[in-house]
Amino acid sequence: MEQPLLLAAADGPGGGIRLSPGGLEALRALSAPLHVVAALGPPDGGSGFLMEQLAGSGCSFPGSPGLWMWRCPHPDWPDRELLLLHAGGFLGGEEPEDGAGLRLFMLQLLLGSVLVYGSGDGSGDAQEQLELLTYAQKLPHHLRLMEEEEDEEDEDHLLRFVLPPFVWSLCSTAQAPEDEELLEAEDHNLEPALASPPGPVARCILTLFPEQKLFRVADSSLEGLTQLCTHLLGCDPKTEPGGAEVGGAYLAALAERVVDAMQEDAVLRIGRLCQEAKEMAQQETGDKWPTATNFWQDDTFLRNSDTSDTIPQHDDISQASSSPWHDNTDGDTTQQQEDTAWVEAPSPHPLSPMPAPLCLVYNSDSNKLSLNPRALAVLRGITQPVVVVAIAGPYRTGKSFLMNRLAERRTGFPLGPTVWAETKGIWMWCLPHPRRHGVALVLLDTEGLGDPQKGDNSNDAWIFSLALLFSSTLVYNSMGTINQQALDQLRLVTELTNHIRVRVEDEDPAAEFSRVFPSFIWAVRDFTLQLREGERLMTEDEYLEDALRLKPGNGRVVQEHNEMRRCLRAFFTHRKLFVLERPTADANLARLEEMQEDELQPRFRQQADAFCQHIWEKSPVKELPGGRQVTGTMLASLVEKYVATIVKGEVPCVESTVMALARTENTAAVAAAVAEYQKGMEQDLVLPMDSRASLVDVHQRWERHAVTLFLSRAFADNERTYQCQLMRELEAAKEEFCRRNEEASEQRCQAVLRELWQDVEHRLQCGDYAAPGGAQLFQDDLCRVLEDYQWWPEKGVKADAVLEVFLREREPLAQALHAIDARLVMMERQREAAAAKEAAAREAEAACLKEQQCSLEEHCRQLEQQLLEEQRLRLKEQNRLLEHRLKEHWTLMEEGYKHEAEKMELQIKQLQEEKKRTENHAWIISTVGLLANVASLFLPGVVGKAVSIVGNMIQRKL
């Protein structure tokens, strides 16, 4: 290209857009793979300069409105094309009217493989510049992935499958070195750099886009610009939703279909448009695109219900295809039951199983860990709680075969007939839970430990550590028996203090592991011994506990062996053992995937069924410290943060990771609660309402629902920052509805008075009032208008104020007609209306203060309920740990290890003190009091209310 070409522009004042034939022709000529960098921003935001730097010398993008394109060879891959799309003239420039700007933004978004928003720093308040990108807030209302109507929250997660990564290029005059160090430490992720809580546009960006990055570009240094360009050029090429790389023919067809759809419907169905564009491009080029090896097959894995490869089911096993995901909880009339009914429920749409596993964590040949964005997208789309079962153990011991049985499939996780390890990294399979409604089962198959081809023991440690951090149940798979060799293969357990921290500051990290580690199941394969101690039969669990007994002696070897046993006993409070015989004869092992169920050894089938049944029925939902259940969306965030920490060479910390996750989830909880409130108010209000009180009744009902929804999702809001943010936003939304109610009332009253005054206007035009007796006639008509107006229904809250203005405007008319009595009537009614208006204003002011007090009381009431439930969960966890440590203390004493028993006794005393603090309700009263005190800073109606609320709680001896 000799110069940038116009691809799309506004098409007249109607809000439509048109495509340029010349731009489309040039676009069709581009071959795959194609890297598409799309950029926009205010005129002084540097987006045009950035595009010119990527394009190289000789390119200058116009600043006039429109979507401009430039093609050049990719500087890093000469066999690939780089396409630059720049939206000129937006966000402060000559922006098109009537929605054309939003339509051009959506077109740019759907064509790009990465989106760049360039802005200045706003003279110090950079985040305000991000909030200028208001188009992002409108995307959920105009874009849908599926053809059918989906739940809005589900659709927001699904959009992440098709929207490109988001990059904010922040231009500033100078850049502090510490700012760049912080950005690099966070891998340039946007979220940690945002103020807390982020604004509405920032929240939308964090929710909708699969990846969000921030790069600072300073005038005084080229380093930031270089880093940004390197990142953009390293982004993946453009693909269609199935994962196949595309060229210009597909993009041109997609642009045509999108623009056509914009003329027909306000909502773009992206899945259908992309499929139609794909068919058009294939027909035009004659190419057959390869089928991508990922979850997107036919409709998406969310729609896939293929169960043809399932293992034959026993009568007592419910079928995986029975859609156990609908929540049929009946509503109730009591407030507590009503609150419960509004707690976030599982998605109403059944989750069908992924057709095949995906690699979640890549482990390269050089033992470098990285994440698969498509697997993360699958997790983010799961809004239900997850049971996460991970399997670890030596390589080539049949882990994948066992996991396939948990998935009720013969094939899935790859098996291999050779001595080479088959699984690399960590593979994931998401399925509907076969036993629990509204719960997803996530299976994680990890790379085998001890593979001699790796030669890096630390890599094994990180894979094992991630399996522990991700899962709610860890299965350790080994062969033969539990002997010293088998225990030695678990030596990684003794090194976990070097790879995992529970708290940021912790003198004894190992003491806290039992709080956060998953339940532990040991599966011993090809087991041929008899579970017998002399003449006494042993259970599997007795065999495990006997193997973990400390051996007597003080020698170095004995102490090393005992350290392994001590760690397993201390770290895992829930332990269980399953032994499984060989599934079939040696000659058949190479074709396990092909064998029917009845071809396997009966004893193995019985043992494997017991193993699966236990996991299906007993494995807990993944929880965070404090008892908060983890959804697939939250698990995706945990995975990202843990892997990013390891890649940076640091030790992952559970506490700091959970706090970072809490910031994201709490921000989303505020947004969801406000959206629920807005939706309910729009649904129930019929403006104008007769009184402010009737509007407030509706407000209080939906405020209660919003608070319940927020508290069901938020956690670790220790400073009540996010709940106060919710209070502010709900109060502002209520006042906006009150303003709209007043406006609707004004319009209604003005229309009523215009209608009633029509006869008076007609008589004025006819001169009836100028004739003898006209003054009396005017007075009679005026009284009739006033009486009819008084009895006219549904005028709303501004009836008196509008009447006062109406009469004041017509007082000169009475004077001109010499209608003295009528004028006196008008003046009297004006005084009455003015007095009523002033009284209404005083009542509204007092009512507003009372409403704020009611709002605070509702927030405090529900917070108190949540804290009591949190107290119950804490005590349950503390009792579990206390029982485990008392049992361990007794065992150590029995084994003769008095020194270790004394250390355990100290831990028991500390835990008992912690339990006493939890049982004392002072912390609950303090937390509720904190919320009330902070609320009084921005709600004038609640000043002094905190003392009353806390006093009532103390009187109730909470």
C-alpha cells in the first residue's frame, strides 16, 4: 500500500456505517496468517503515532473520522502479513453522531487480533482517561456470542472467547522507574495498576476481554514504546472462533456481514456472523480450513452433548447426560428465605462435557511453564462451583487411564503404550458433576514425576505444587505397594516449604499447609498383596496409616524417612487409600482404550468403581480460606496468578493470591449487584409514581436483592470498601430514579394542563372573554380547569409545582381580561401550590435521610447474617484442624516422639486460642460498626446511626 486506505466510515446522519469498495478489495488480497492490530483513542492519546511506529517509515494515518487500514510485512515473521486498523477522529475528535462511532468500534473490535487504546495521563489522573472509553460499557447490549438468548452474566463470560486482548497504551511526559518496575513485576497486567475499586468502564474491560495489559509510554524514553511494540507484534494471529488462522477474505466477508447485520438488528450474533463469513470466504477462495483441535466444535463445548464414548454405566450411577444443573429451589415469603433465593445460583444452562481435554499449563522442552488461553477461557465460562480433582505421581503409572474413568469415558486423556511419558504439563477436562446439581467437575491430569528425559527436579516440584494449589482433591498414583521406595518418590512433599507459602509473613509455613491443602487420596496400582496383619484383615486406610507410622531411631536415614511420613500426616488432614489390581493381562495393556468394560478384570472394575464413587460423592468443592466456594471463573484467575508468580521466579503465596482474586471478584460483585438493582427497578417502576414513598418501596425491595447478591459473591472485603462502594452506587441510582420520576411527573402534569386548557384557548381565540360577562365566564372556566386537574389521577410528585408555574404564567392573562376575581383565585391557588411544594421538599429531604438510615440497617442486617455464617464455617474448619492435631499429638506420644508432640501441643494451644477469638462475637460487632462508620462519611442521614446499631447488637448479646 502506498498510503492508508479507508475501510469504513459513517454513512450519513442515520447512524449507519458503510464499507469502502477499495478497502474491501485490498483486504481480500491479504493471505493468512494475518496479525491485525486495531487502535483508537483521543487525538492526543498517541494511538496514531503508535500505528505509524508499527508500520515503519513512510506511513501517516489520517486523523479524519473513519476506520483506516495499512498493510505491511510482519517484521518478525517475513512470511506473514501485519494489518493495522486505526480509528481516526474518535473520543474527543470529530466523532460521528447517532451511534456510528460505536458501530465502527465494534467492527474494529471484531476484525482485530489485539485492541490498543491509546490515551494521555489526564494531567495526573490517568484512570479518568480510561473511563472515556464508554463504548466498552455498551458492548454487552450489542454483542452476543450465541444465537439464543443467554443470561447476561453468562454472555459476558462467553464474549471473552471471541474478543481480542486489550492493551492500554498510556502516554505520559515522564515515567518514574518504580512505576515501570511495578508494571514489569505484574507482567504489565492492567488490574493491579487500577485504583480500587475501578470505575465502570474499567470493570467492563476486566470482565469482557480475555487479557488486559498496560504499557506506559514516556516522552523521555523509548523503552516503554519498544516494550509495547514488542508485545503487540508477538500477539497471536487473527483466528475464527474455531481456532483456524484466517486471511483477508474472511475479514472482508466478516466486515460485510457485520455491517449488514447492523442495519437489521441492534444486537450482533457473533457466532452466526463468523460462521457465515467463514462459509463466504471458503466459497470465494475454494480453501478447506483445517478443523482446530480445541473445544470449539460445532456450536461450542457448552452445547456439545456427545456421550457416545462413555463407559457403560452401572444401574446405581446417574448418567452424565441427565442435566443435573437446574436449580429448582422454590421461592418463599419470609425475608430470610427471600434473601436466600437471591443468592447467586448456578447458571440455568446445563454444562455439557468438553468433548476432549485441553492443555491448561504448557511445559516446554526447556521446562518453561505457560498458560493456554483457550483452556482459561473455558474455565472463565463456568460460573458454577467446581470440584477439582488432580492426579500426580511417577510417569508411566496409568494416571490418565484412571482419570478417564472418572470422566466416564474410555478415551480422553491420552494413554501411551511405550516407556515415554505421554502427558506434558497439566491437562484439564471440565464436565458436569455426575452427583451434584449446579457443580462442575474439573479433572487435571499432570505430567509424570521423575521423567529421566527432563533432567530438572525443580520442574517436577512446580508441577506438583500447582496440582496442590489448583485442586480440592489430590490423587497420588503409584505402582506396587507402599514401601520405602514409594515414599521416597513423594520426597517433593518435604520440599513444599520452598515452593508454597500460605501467608505473606509466616515464620512456620508448614504449620499452615493443612488449612489450604486438598484432601489426599493415594491410589496404589497393580497391587497384588493381601491386606492382612498376621491373621487380622486390614482396611485400605489402616494399611496407609500403618505405612505412615514413624520409625524408631535417631539415625540420619531414619530421620529423613520419618520426615516424609511426618509431612504427609501434618499437611493432609483427610487421607484415604485405594488399591487396584492390574486391569488386564500384560499383553492387553497397549490397547486399554479399545477394550470394553466387560473385558477388564472383575476385581479391578470393582476397585475402580469404589474409587470413582468415593470421589464423586466425597470430594469437596474447591474452597478459599474462610469457606468461599470457588467457581470456574475464579479458578481461572487463581491459575493465572499462581503460574505468573512461578514464571517470575517467585514462590506463590496463597494469601496474596486470594486477596488479588478478591479485588477482582468484589469489583464484579458490585457491578452485578448494581445491574440487578437497575434491571429490577426498570422492570417494576411505572413512571410517574404517585409518591416518593411508593418509589422507595420498590427501591428497598431491589436494594435488598442487590445486597444479598453482592454478599453472596464478595469475600475478604475486610475494610468494607466494596460494600460501601455498593451503597454509594445504589444511593446514586435511587436518586436518579427519583429524578426521572419527577421529570415524568412534570411531563404528565404539563400534558394534563394543556389538555384541560384547550377549551379556554379556544374561547380566547373566539373572543368570548372580551364580551360582556366574559370575566365571570373566564373565572368559571378557570375553576373548572383547577377542579378537573385536582381530581386527575396519576399526576405524580410534581403536581403542585407544575400547577404553580402554570398559574403564574397565566396571571397576566387574567389581568388583561380584568378578571379580578379569577386573578385572586389564581393567586390563592399559587400560594397553596407553593406551600405544598415547599412542604413536599421538606418531607422529601427528611424522607431521604430516613431512607439512608433504612439502607444502612439493611446492609448491616445482611452483613451480620453473612458474618454469622462465616463464623460457623471458621469454627467448623478450626474444629477439623483441632481434631486432626489432637489425633496427631496422641499418635506422636504413642510412637515415643515427645519433642515433636510438645511442638504439636503448642500448635493445639494456638488453635484453641484462635477458636476462642472466633467464638467471641466482638469481631462481628466491630465489622458491622466499621461499615456503619464508613457509610456515615458519605451518607448524611446515617451520622450517629453506627452507635445505635452497635448498641442494639450488644444488647442482643450477639
